[in-house]
Amino acid sequence: MKFPPTSAARTAVAVLAVGGLTFSAGFAYAGYGGSDLTVNGGATRNHGDQSAKVKRAIDKGHAKNVILLIGDGMGDSEITSARNYRFGADGRFPGIDALPLTGQYTTFSLDEETKLPDYVTDSAASGSGWATGTKTYNGAISVDVNGKSQATLLELAKAKGLKTGNITTSEIQDATPAVEASHVSDRSCYGPVETAAKCPEASIENGGPGSITEQILNTRADITMGGGSKTFAQTATAGKYQGLTLAAQADAQGYQVITDSAGLDKLKKANQTKPVLGLFASGNLPVQWAGPAATPTGATAEPVRCTTNPDLPKTQPDLADMTTTSIDLLKNKKGFFLQVEGASIDKQDHAANACGQIGEVVAFDQAVKVALDFAKADGNTSVFVTADHGHTSQIVETGTNTPGLTTTLLTHDGAPMTIAYGTAPAGSSQEHTGTQVRIAGYGPKAANVVGLTDQTDLHFTIASALRLPDALPGS
Amino acid sequence: MKFPPTSAARTAVAVLAVGGLTFSAGFAYAGYGGSDLTVNGGATRNHGDQSAKVKRAIDKGHAKNVILLIGDGMGDSEITSARNYRFGADGRFPGIDALPLTGQYTTFSLDEETKLPDYVTDSAASGSGWATGTKTYNGAISVDVNGKSQATLLELAKAKGLKTGNITTSEIQDATPAVEASHVSDRSCYGPVETAAKCPEASIENGGPGSITEQILNTRADITMGGGSKTFAQTATAGKYQGLTLAAQADAQGYQVITDSAGLDKLKKANQTKPVLGLFASGNLPVQWAGPAATPTGATAEPVRCTTNPDLPKTQPDLADMTTTSIDLLKNKKGFFLQVEGASIDKQDHAANACGQIGEVVAFDQAVKVALDFAKADGNTSVFVTADHGHTSQIVETGTNTPGLTTTLLTHDGAPMTIAYGTAPAGSSQEHTGTQVRIAGYGPKAANVVGLTDQTDLHFTIASALRLPDALPGS
């Protein structure tokens, strides 16, 4: 399948004589999708001069709504391999590749001890960066390097009266959703048990705001969805809810708790009286696709196709479903802020599973398309799409094994593509990388992603779009 | 050194109460360079809303001159590690990071047999892509998958009466410079000897246009500079120059041959009567920086600083020198097209030498700055900066060895940065990767780099800027 389908081709031929040689400059300008890649102009993506189109995409005004979509670990390499597999090398993602304004941003974090740059961020520090505008150390959840809480986009939006949503394919306590709704010194402090051990400053016993889960409940976004129900079995040992499980606390606080697609489909509203808590898995949500694990000799193996993950529950909503419902329930006169995370691109990259990773990029793209379609129809919504950090996977030459692990897939083009994982030994978790990553945007203030920015700039860009207190000077 | 230096910091503080918590949203908007990275806004790069600035950067008009600068193998990872080392994680390249319009492009080539996408291009196929607008196979020099010559930007510009230049830090016969000035089936056909063996269709004996070197001389750009003098010792065995070495042919054809900085400095003109042939090394130009080779345990080694390459001849001009002189000699009423390649970013990445690679990115950036400064002063020049493909090097966590090779450097920040090479075993050449890469532009038609394009789009973008026959429809 090509997107968008097109078969038009225009051809012009000029005959040139240069330096004694004569040859034809055949110009078959066919554009993307379905064209003959072997001819002059056959692989181009632009149709005519884009200058006016890019200029029209720039809107210095303000947005009623902002949708921020994070592909965790979705560096340019992860985008490219997924595009190659799903749409072909000359294909386009309907969502990711349809955003009109693009740039690169730096993702580094800070070392907790030295305060110097740490060139390879984790999701906690990078997420804290865009959520709060403040650089911090790996593992920190929206606290600065000194442990001081920093206001998040979701909190700022909520304080201004906007509706808010925070959805993910990971546990809702995982770093990327956590950074919008909680403040702790260590990302592992999911519930009271871990918090007592690792984040005593945050525990309710010590007068703190509680674990990540307790803070998520307290922050009370209109919609919070993902996995992570297992932590809700933990029990508070102090405070107002002493003796109650986190699940019971959610009930006591008026949450509509849903656990599957049917529950999602039945939702009629999401507001401060009846906020939505979607918990679709015990831990992270099972991924969409499955395929062979990378091996030391995968580059020379027969290429294979990915399959649907046989362990994917039919009752589990995908990220596009969650995004569609969230937008439906959040849209209102005052506006909304919604963060959407495709979390397991990262997790499958860690696991050196190419099909798992690619399937999650494709699923994430479908959520991006939902957001972008809404924004275009609405006319008053900004969409930002980026990653929190680069990751291990690289597209390498098929037929040459590497020192690490490789998998060879048969793509949409019918050609072999080898993906390599080489930052950790077999059996260990592959690592994040420190490369700058792509950021793209649509709508008011999206031009602020063009050129080189930092992940902390995104905080101020979104704050400016929504007229939050952290808006850029003069915006 | 920070660029640009700034110390201004503005601070605003808002006190917020969200979900029962009270905290300050301190907003110390300090901007890049020299600011305190630990404070809110301290790591941002944008100063205020950039919408108007980005809009002003869009120019749908035409350019008199185009300067295309290629960082060979300069993927986003290579850019980031070099920035971290030379300017710090929150620093900026004076050239590369100063281009106002940015995007990503795909670089894939085609398989010669199947004509299907080859997801990892080489420099020959990728360079042929932007030089001609036609996708081709790895190893091809501006011929299509069927071996048919395709008109190049340099040839089209020259045919239109523009002056032309083609400069590199590699041998002038290497793929990237070769694609603008020659057409052969195999990139290794530097001289008559290799051509007789590998590209018989091109050999003068067979009525072809000759080897890459002979075609470069015949294409007769006003300026051709780089290394590769050793091939000029080969002798023609047929045709008009039978019995003459290529060096003697250059003399017979009226070339001003220069071999060092002194020769470069003395040049007074470069035109069709007296074109310039700069041959500054026997092979590729020695690189600027040296440092330790990557090793299996480099991630846990003591971080080190790079040094100047002790084998760098003092008489060798750097790429910025070559760019400065080229612009001076090419500027004229009718305009010019100049291609500038930083070739050894790729070659040092192949060699798993982090300091060598970073030093070449830094040297390339200085050439970009020369081009951009000229374009800004001139007001009628477009500058495009990109890479031909991604490469192996990745920034990984310091302290964790990988299955491949690593080096740990002490950066401008005074912090350790580990670079990993993991696509080939120790002692073998590290590989290109298939990731989409950054493209950036300044001046007329530069908005065509925004969003997702392909390396073949760049051909039509530059043709449009210069009103060459391959201009985009309606441009």
C-alpha cells in the first residue's frame, strides 16, 4: 500500500551538450508512491516548489488545543526502518511524515553529581525536559538536579482550566507519562512500597506527595490511560487513604476505571467529576507485532515478514483508539492538552526485536494520523511529534554480520532489510543513544521546531501555543 | 568557546497550585551558550517565538549562486558528537546549526540486478541521486540503473553559463566529487588502467568518455580541488592524448595546477581559459585531528582529548580555505554552482576513529560558515548542507562496553562522551547505515528541504533555484 496513491507522471526531456558529451536529461517527475524509481525524478517526494506551502504552514498565533505525541526511542533510524518495512523506501507515513514543519533537537540530560551534560539521556530526564523546561538527571521525574519540583505542561494546562489527557502504551507510571503528572527523585517509585525504599522524600509518611501512582491520581488529569494496573494492588500506609489499595483510592476519588476496548468504547465523558483511568494491562501493553529475535548471524539469514503478535489481547485498545477517544472526550470550549506516548518502540529496541519495534512505530503513526486529522479539521490545534532520545537500531548492509545482533526482514518493497543492534551484548538490554532526533509540528507555534532546538524548548513552545505561564517572551 | 556568546538571562516566577501541591514555575530564560543548564529554561536554544523568523527565511525566488556542502557520512549522530566535543552539548555549530530551514531526507539506492531499493546507499549512488535526480545502484557514478548517463547539476549549471566548482577533502576522483563531473558504471575507474579493467564501456579505446579523471578534465569545471594526484601519473593508451600522462593532459588543456596553500593563495582567476586543478595530496587529504583508535574496552577507558593530526602537512589548505578561494574566484554576474565535500567524516567513521571523524565535522562546519557568511552578504545565494548517508558512530553510555569498539573523549563540557562503532568487527571497515539524514538550507528555494524529501529532490530544488532545465514544475 502506498500513501497517498498516485499514478500521475509528467515527462520532459532536454538534450544537452556539455564538455563534448551529449546526453538526455530526461525528467519524469512522478512524485512519491507507485512511480518508477529507476527513472529521473521517479523517487522525488516534493511536487513543485514547496516554498508557499511551507510558509502557509507557519502560524504565529495561539492554539486552543495541543497534542504532543512522543515516540519513545524513535530516532531517525527507527522511523526509516519502519517506513521501509511498512510503506517501502519511497513510501510515507500518513502521520509522522505528514507534519509540515521539521527540525532536530538535542536530548542530553545532566549528571546528578557533577551537573555536567550526560550525553545519553533516559526517558525520565528527557521527558522532564519537555514537560517542565528544566534539564535534569537520568531517573528524575519532573524535579530539577537539586530535587526541586518543576511545573509540567499538563499541570500548567490544568491550572489554566484546560482539559488534560495523558495516554501511553506503557505502564502509566513509566517515565514518559509520569513526568507530566508527578514529581519524584527516582522513576522506579511507582507505588508506596518502592517510594518508601527509593524516594523517601516523596512518601506520604514523610509528608511528601506520594508515589508516582498516588500523584497521578492526585494530579487528576481528565484522562489517564495505559498499562500498570499491578501497582494499584499496593496499599497506602499513611495519610488520608491509609489502609486503602491504590485501586480503592481511585474509586474513592471518583475515577471511571476501564480495563479494555469495550470500556473505552462506552465512555461518555471525562471530566474532573468523573476522570477516566484506563488500565489495559498489568504491566506494559503487549505490542502489536512479533518476529524473530535478532541473532549474531541474522544479517545472513533468509529475510522474513513480521506477524501480528499472537499474545496481543483482542480486548486491548491500540494507541490510535485511545487517541481517538481521548480527543472526543477532551475537546471543549476552553481547550485541552493531550500527551500520547508510543512507549514500546523503545522497549522493543532495548530487546533487539525489529518486528516488535517496527510494529510499534506503525501503531504510533496511526495515533499521529488521528491527531493530525483532528487538528486539520479543528483548525485551532497544534500537533507536535518527536522522540525522547535515539536508540540502538541501525539499518545495515544485508549479508554482512556485525559484532552485535541482526535481523533481516522482507519489506513492503519485497527487498531484504537488515537491522543491527550493537550497543549491548546478546541477552543484555540494548542502550539509548545520544543523537539529536527529529521533531515535527503542525499548527500554531509549530515553526518553533524548525532548525536546532533542545527538548526543553518544546516546553516553552507548547506553553506559548496554549498561553500558559511559561510562554516564550513576546509570544 | 560558545557561539554566539550571550549572558543575558530573564527570570519570571509564577506560583501555581495544582492538585493540592504548591510549587514555583521559575522561568529563567537564558538561551544558549554560557547559561546555567540546571535552571528552568537554561538549556533552551530559541529566543522568543521563531515563527516570523522562519517565515522570513522562506524565499520562493531564484538564486544567482548555489553552494552545496556535503558532509560525507554526516548523520545526526556524527553532528551531535562533534557538537558535544567542540562546543558542548548546549553549544551550536557556527555553520551547520545556523541554517534556518531544516528537514530529513531518505538516501536509499537501488539494487543493480533487481532494481528494488537497497536500503544502505554508498556515496556514489547517493551523490548520483542529488547530482542527477535519478536513483541508481551502489558504485554508479551519474549513470542510471541501466548505465545511461544522467545530466548533473554541475553540467547543467555550466551549460547555462554559470561558473562551477567542485572541491573535496578526498581524492577528486572519489565518488562525491566524481558524480558531478563524470559518468561511469563503477566508482573505482579513476584512471585509464582501472577503466580498461572495470568500466570498459567508458574507456577511450572503446569510444567512451574515458576514466573519471579524464572526464573531470573534459567537464572542465572552473575549479576542481582535492587530493588524488597519484592517478595523474597514468597514461592514456588511445585517443587524442594517447601517450600523455593525465598530468600532461591537464597542462595541455590549460589547467592551472596547484598543489599547496601557497598555490591556492596565489590564484588570481579561475575560468574556462585557465581552470584550476588543485591536487593537494597523492590520495585523500590527511585529516585535521588525531586521537586514540576505538577499542573493545574504550567505554571504560580514561577519557582523552583529541589532538591536531601530527601528520597534517602545514602546506595543505583546509576545506574552509578552499571554499573561501573558490567563492572569490567563482563569483560573477551570471552566477555559480559550487559543490563542497567534507569527505573524511565518512572515512574516519569507517576507520572507527572518533577524533578523526569529529575533527572533520568541525572542519566541514568552518566551510559551511564561509558559505553561509558569503550567502548572507551576497543576498542572492542559496546554501544547502546535508549528508549522503548515515554512518556507524553512536553516542552511548560511558562506562558500558559494547560488542564492538568504543572510544571515550573528554569534551568541551569537561564531561566524558563515549562513541561506539558496532557495524563491523575490529580491523574491518565500519559500515554506512540506512537512516534518513538531516538536510538544511538557506536562501531561495531552501524551504524545499523542510519536511520529508529524498536525496533526488535536492537535484530539482537546486535546479529550480538556478533556473536549470530540471527545475520543479511551476517554480
